[in-house]
Amino acid sequence: MPRVIAAGLAALALTGTAAAQDRPDIVVGVADLPPTLEPAKELSNVGTRITYSVFDTLIRRDFLSAEGGSGSRLMPGLAESWTRVDDLTLEVKLREGVTFHNGEPLTAEDVAFTFSPERLVGEDTQLPRGRAYFAVLDHVEVVDPLTVRFVTKAPDPLLEQRLASWASWIVNKKDWQEKAEANGGLPRYPVGTGPFKFDEAKTDQYIRLTAFDDYYGGQPTAETVTFREVPEQAARIAGLVSGEFDIVTNVAPDQIAQIDGYDDVETRSVVLANSHVLVYNVDQPVLSDKRVRQALNLAIDRQLLVDALWDGKAVVPLSHQYPSYGDMYDATREGLVYDPEHARALLDEAGYNGEEIVYSTHPTYYLNAVPAAQVLVEMWKAVGLNVTLNVTEGLDDIPNDDLQIRNWSNSTRYPDPLGALWIAWGPYGGAQGNWHAWDSVAGEFNEVGRKLETTVDLPERQKLGKQLLDIWEDEAPGTILYQPLETYGVRTSLKWQPYTFYYMDLRPDNLKDEAAR
């Protein structure tokens, strides 16, 4: 090789090495950490903010295609293209040259395994919530090393949206199976193809990721990203101001002005495509009469909650539906009604006689959970309901049979009733599948939802969507409170856009440190 060419290549290599060495170590202060990074297991708010930068989907939702990180345009991810072969078949062509964090190449076998009965959609899978997303999927065919076909049991109008959303992150078959066998269960930290790979974790302390420089989307712009657990908001904010943290999550609205008063840190806020909700256990004797549950809902002044706790910046939706649904959204719907007089009348009709109802909440998992609960208890008291508050860090340890009311959140996984109401409250969602809170009265809801899953005609889908929401409101197994404002505190020189999901996207096109040399 001529000396001048060799010298030029060496210089380029040194430049790349220097650039990598100049990358910052980003530290994120979070309220809580997930116990695992298995991406179809950890579908929680605290989990997806981390797994989103470790794993990729075949089709990617481009949140940056609209202002404020709310875009919904679909673009190539691990797939370079996809084509509808017929009403039941979607053919997907994979990118060449993509590698997993363990050095294995991405192949069609990995994709087929990701959605296999063994891992995601089978009766005996350890990831039962996978069926909430892919109940209509029949199987995935391997056509050649870089081509797969998704075959559904019936026409699925949302299949492309599903492949760009939750539970669709691709894992490496070899790594997953080896770790599952070694652990005797689910792998805790499987490998992905994303811009960052798992490095180290200490329970209740931190999870550290390191840059994956072979990422197909370009070299990551940070050397490491450490998510450090700091349950107290005041400590997170103090760490941001002192420079210990580059980003902090879960900032309350009343702290925004304080943070924005500093020169080198600022707040960035989005209204989430997520709603804080309540879940009622309909099998509890005091809650078995739906008129009592309806009274609980009618007694809530949601706008007062928004004004008092969120500085008027959260949003009360028109029930469990959202404008992002497009033609499936009913802008004329009455929405979530506040009517304390009607609540009192329903309680009289039901013969409610002051029996105690216990509302249980974790103290810090959801921002403003405790203040909201305290206000709700007073609102319920005003109509004659005897509700007491149980604030406990062991919320998920309470047996299902003992829970009466608990809080929760529902994200809009894709822009359709199937992407929020059905996934959360259907047979494989948390309300039925995890807590069995309303299985006993959800028969008609489940029947309508299954019809909606395989209906492609828009007028019929609109009819079924309305029916699904009508049943949910009438049975009242819970209710929506509001769509919260999610505010991050961020070092000003760090160019990063939060999304309307809890995802923290740390890909090169959304993370740049202008303070780095």
C-alpha cells in the first residue's frame, strides 16, 4: 500500500478514535429502575425509557417527524422495506450488515424467533402480554436469510403499526435461548441491535449502558449512559443543578420555574400519549355493583386535578380515546363527566351504606400520585363514599383479591382503540391478565374487541370502537384521570428531544452534546 494512503487511513482511524474518546458519559436521574431489560417483559414506563435505545424494531415510528416529538410517520428500521402480499401476509426485507451486541448478524431466524410461540405469543410463554399485541398473528415464515413473512389469522389493519411499537423489539435467538437456559427462565439482559448495549446493573442503584459503535444508524454520540435511581424529586433536581446529572425525569410542574431560573439547565415538557387511570376490582363486594363504580367516576372533578396539580398543563381527554386516532376518534363524545349529584343518586340506588373502600398507590412511581389520591379521597367523601388511602411501596405485592382501587397508566401504543383501550383492558392486558380486576364482567367487551382486531371496513370499525368504549364506560372497571405533563430537567448544552412516549431516544439523530470537545 502506498505510504501516503496508509498515512491517510491511519489519520482517519485516529480521528475516529479521538471522536469516540471525546464522547460524554451521560447520567440520567430517574425515580425508579426496571428489574430486567427483556423488552417484551419490561413494558413499563421505567423500562421502555431504557430498552428503547438497546433494541430496534423492524419498522420505526419517526417521532421527530412532527413538532414536539409527537410524530407518527412510519419509516424503515431493521427492515429496509415491507409489502402487503395479500390480506393476511406482510413480507418484510431486512437490512444487510446489521449486527447484534454479541457480534451475531441479524437474520430472518432472529425475527421469527422474536415473535415465536416459544417467546411471545404461545399459550405457555413467560411473556403473556405479547398476545395483547399479536393475538391475530398466526406465524412468521422465514423466506430467506433476510426475508420474513408475517401471516395473520385474519386481516389485521394495524400490523405495520404493531411492528413499530411495543413488544416488537428484535432479540437475538442464540443469545436469548442460551441465557434462558442458563437462568431457567427469561433472560434478564438479552442483547439487541440498538445504539447502546447493556454493561452493568446494581439493583436499586443504577443501570449502565455503553456505546455500540457498530450500530447501523451511526456511531452513538455518548460513550456511556447511566440511569441512576433517585426516588426523591428534590434530590434529582439538586443533582441536575450541581452537574451530577445531565437529565432528570419526573419533574413536577411547580418545579419548572425553579429549574428554568438557572443558566445551564432547563426544562423540556411534553403531554404524554399516556393517561393516568384508576382500576377497580369488581369482585370486591363493595365494588361489585357497577353503580358504585360509576359514582366513583362521576365524583371526580378532573379539571380541578389538572389545575391544582399540573398547573393546567395536563389534558383531560374525551374518555379513553385520543385525536391521534384520526378517523377512529369521536370528537363529539361527551367525555368524562363530573356530576356529584348523579353520583349521590347512584349510591342511594345501589344501597351503599358507607362501607370502606381502600385506594392503594405507590408513593413515587407516578408523578403526583399521592397528591392526586389525597384530592380524590376528598372528592369521594363529598358524595358519601368512604375511601381510605393506602400509600405503599409494596403495591405490586398486594394479592389481587385484596386490591380494591389502584392507580395505573395506559399508553397509546398505536393510533387506534386497539392500541390503548383494548391492549390495556382486554384479556391479555394488565386489568384482566395481571390483576383479574374485571374478568367476571368483561365478556361483551372482549367479544367486541376481538371483532375490532380483524375488521378492516372503516364504518364498521368506527361502530365497534364506539361500542367498545360504551361498554367500558358503562361497566366502569376504572376511569381515566388525565394525560400527564412529562417534564425533564436537562443540561442546556445537551441537544435531546423528549417524545410523547416514555421512550428516551438516545440515537445519534436525537442526542448531541454541544459542550463536548
